Amino acid sequence: MLTQEQNELITRTNPGTPMGELMRRYWVPALLSSEIPTPDSPPVQVRIMGEELVAFRDSQGRIGLLEEHCPHRGTSLFYGRNEESGLRCIYHGWKMDVEGRVLDTPAEPASSTFGQRVRQRAYPTHEVGGMIFAYLGPADKQPLFPDYEWTRVPENQTVVVKSLLECNWLQGLEGECDSSHLSFLHRVLDPNEHQLYKADTAPNYETEETDFGVRLVALRDLGDNQSYVRVTSFTMPLSCALPVRGAIGGYDVHFYTPIDDTHAWRFDFSFKRDEVIDRSERHTRGFVDEHFRKLQNKDNHYLVDRDKQKTENFTGLGPIFPVHDGCATETMGPIYDRSREHLGISDKAVIAVRRYILDAIQAHERSEEPPHLVYDPAQNDMTHIDARTKTFEGRDWRAQFPWLVRTGDRVAVG
Ligand code: FES
Ligand SMILES: [Fe+2]
């Protein structure tokens, strides 16, 4: 349970809010590469953390992420002409480059230097894994992009799916940190499926604070001295690395970037370490419309099928995990009031993640450096962020993954 004050503190991310200021210290995914696929392709509106932005890829392939409203008199640059290495406003023809410099003010006299004194807000971007990340924080505090293992694999070993979450970002993130719901929400009513999650629906949870966030361990007792362990990694400030069935040679990272306080972009990124991913085998886009809204959504009761709920799976919502998760988290309401909940033993991981974030907000407000920011290239090694499952003999999961418990990755927070 959180107090209403804590709930406000941790959920709100608009400019000037404590969580918003903390989140702005990190690189966050803003849009897919495929939304601005080629040089001079049409610009797109980007809404993140309550800011109205426009993204475009210029004639040289450089990415711009600018404040949406023209610095002249505010017309939306979404309607602008993306031409000759800049975005030109349709109202009076002002043209801005990817760094926000005003290149041209054709309605002004030729002798005017007006444009040189105006600068459009522009945010740095970093493109990797089919996603375009943005840094919305103070320019003098821009960190390196963390060198996650998944940033090193070729593009054809990755896939990313974007969908709209119609509630506060934290409700989505909390679902990723909650191994317990796998035994229920995503259960298939087929005796051959998900045996591991059904064998022990009340696993033993361990959490440990690390330098990147919280490592979450769910240990299930399969009987006969066999155990099944699932390790996930909450990574500051808005993602979770998690193991997925059928992708032993890699893992998923699910990101929840706030659009505003009551909507978020969910990015489901997957990679394989040594194998090309056949995109046609994945449900890449089929479950959302052209605006990334789920076709099964709260306006149509997620197309719940009560017969299939008896015979097919636990929810009767079909096979798509983000649909199950969307129903579970969006129906809590736009911003769930966590002073009303009743947390049990199975919520240990959720509690640990909230505590870590709240401690980081408070530390940041005291002007302390947040965790998981890296400025020194020599320190930029994120291979201890991992997600694994394994069935093994005994109960000692640490012995199975020695690289996850190397010394020095525990830090005191708060
Ligand atoms: S409002 Fe954009 S050029 Fe005038
Ligand atoms: Fe889920």
C-alpha cells in the first residue's frame, strides 16, 4: 500500500514533478524507428511525459525531436514540410534543423538575423534495436546510453512491438515485476501448457537492490528436489528485463514510457543472442490499430469470450499477452489509488520496486545522483542485467547464474 501522497509522487511525470524530473535523467524509448522510416519521411507527433514533440528524419538520416509548436507563432510542426535537412513550418515557412537551429525565416527581410537569436527546443536521441530513445533532461547531465547486452546484437536478431496502455505507466511496469500473475492471467487451459507455473502457484520471492534497479527472483518448488527459477530485472526508471518461453538465448525488455499521467507507450523488445528472429512468427502488429491502440480495449470489454474463458484460457481474451496485461491494468482506473489495495506475500517484488523508485525520487530531490546513470565509458558495462529461467536440482538458484551475483553490484539506496 502507498499513501495518497506517495502515490501522487511516484505516478506523475509531467515537467516539474519529482518523478518527472527523475525520469528525465534517463534515456527512454520515445517511438519506433519504423515510424520515421526513411530520410525526409513524414514527421510524427510524439507525446511523452506530458510534452508535445515532433520527430522527423532529415535528408541526411539524422533524427530530430523538437518541441511541436513552431517558435514563430506556434503552428504545429507535425504538418511541416520535411525537406532539405530541416522541418519547414507551413504557416510562414520558418525552417528548423534537428538541433533546433532556425535555418530560414523567409517571411523576414533578407538582412534579418532574427532566426539566429531563436532556438527551438530539441532533445538528443539514440536509435537502437528498432527504437528511438530520447533524453529530456538537463543538457549538462546527459548520460551515456547504457551498454546493455541487447544493444550489441544485429537488428535481425531483435523485434519490437509498440502498444498503447490506457492508464498510468506504473500500472504497466508493476505487472512486469509481478511473476505471480503468470500463473493466472496468462494461463492456457491446456494440460500440456504452462505446467511449470501451475505446479506451484505460490512461489518463493526474493528481491535484491542493485546498482541498476531491483533483481527479482521467483523460485518454484516442482517436487522431487527440483526447482524452477525465474529471474527478472527491474531497470531504472521504467523497464523490466524478463525471460520469455521459447527465447532461452535472449530475453525481453518491456518499457513503459509515460505519454501523460493516464496513458503510456508499451514497447515489447525481444532479442536473441545467436539467432535471427523470424518476424512473421511473432504477433508483431496484428493486435493494434494504426495508432497502436489495442483492437481489444476497454471500450469493447476487450472482446471477452465467456465460453473460451471456460475452455481455452484463464481470461477468455485470446492469446495476446499485452491484451491480458492491458485488461488487468487499465481496468484499475486511469491512475490507481494504491491506498486502497491489499498487498500480500506475492506482491513482494512490486513493493521492492516501488520502494526503490520512491527512494530514488527522494534522493534526487536532495540533489543526489540517481542510480544507473553512467558517464564514464570504462564503467559502461550492463551485462549483469539479465533475465533467465532454469529448472535445476536443489534450491540454490545463485549457483546456477554465478554472473548475476558478482560482488559490487549491490548499493545502498535511501
Ligand atoms: S508559425 Fe511557423 S512560421 Fe509562422
Ligand atoms: Fe503479463
